[in-house]
Amino acid sequence: MKIFYDNEVDALYLGLGEETPEGVSEISEGVNLDMTPDGKLVGIEILDASRKIDIQTILSYNLVLNKKMLAM
């Protein structure tokens, strides 16, 4: 996952895949899902992000790994 934040326009983008999206679904005002033609979610865009979420929380994170998943 790649996270991009543009503080000039207060937009946050969560990139969830490398595929090129061909469609956008607005699920809430200013919250858009980028989708491939086969329905795969590849990105989430949040406009006016600082009013919807705590930006500091999303830009700093902890990674918690499941040991069972690592053994696969």
C-alpha cells in the first residue's frame, strides 16, 4: 500500500494496487473508490481529508504481523 497526502488541496490517496483504475465510485461525499473493470479495488481517495480523519494517525502507523501468515 502506498499513501499520498497533498496538504495544498487536503487530499489523501491510498494506493492498494498497481493496476490502472478505469472507474470511480463515490461512496460518500469526497470519498472515492478507484476500481478496475473487473471490480478490483485499487485506490481510495479522500477529499477534505483533515476534516474526515486524523491525518497524523494515517501518516504514522504500526505494522502488526500475524505469525501464522508469515509461516506460509
